[in-house]
Amino acid sequence: KHTLYELEDMLKQFQVIRVGKSYLVNLYKIKQIQSGLNAKLELTLTDGTMVEVSRSYVKRFKDALGI
């Protein structure tokens, strides 16, 4: 059993990043990025799943994408 921070560190080589309190996302599986309410981002994954990047993780997410 590992925490999400530990899992994120272990999976970093596979381009996995934390985007919220309960979510890790593989950057290669993102199909679309949209602006959401309250400075959040909404991600659509290749399987159709919608995931919200919370405000506290937006900067880290953008840094990982290089934007």
C-alpha cells in the first residue's frame, strides 16, 4: 500500500502526474484540455473519462506540459 505521492514518484518515468487529491493521470492519455471554472482545468482522456485538475495542481500540471 502506497500513498499517491509515492505512486506518483514511482510512475514519473511513465509521464504520470498528480492532478488532484485523488487522481493521477498519464499525460499520454490526455485527449483534450479545457479551461474550467475557478481557474481549474478539465481533461478528457482517450477513453472518454473526464478529470478535473484542481487549482492547487494546475501550475504543476502546466509545468509538466511545458506551458
